[in-house]
Amino acid sequence: MDETTIPCKGEDLSMGEFNRALEHYLKRIAITDGHVWAIMLDIYNCIEPETLVLSPKILLGVFWLWTKEKLDYDLWDLK
């Protein structure tokens, strides 16, 4: 994942790293899954609590994307 956050002097990027990574994968899942998109929209609009992203279905999707990225697996790359 490309890191675009520039830390202040004396600050490192380890603080909040998990949250940034989780949001990155949630946004990628929301592109193809309308249910996740609706949940993310409700969370961003403060209609639903942030704990909704901890549902097993969503966390499994995040884990799946993370695993595919780490293994450099691309379903669309049919060579």
C-alpha cells in the first residue's frame, strides 16, 4: 500500500497504521459490494456505528483482499 501521509516532525506512521490499512481495503471492497458500500456510507454520515465494519462478512473480504495482495494474486491477469 502506498503511504501518502506525511508525518510531523518527531512523529512516525505506526500510529493509526491498522486503521488506514483497514479503510483502504474497505474502500476497495465497497466498489464491488453494494452492501459494504451502504454500510460505509452510513458510517461516514454518522448514521451507523463504526463497529459495523467488524462483521464477519466484511472482515473476511478485507482478509481476502489483503491475502491476494500479499501473494501477488490477480484474478484478471490471465496470461
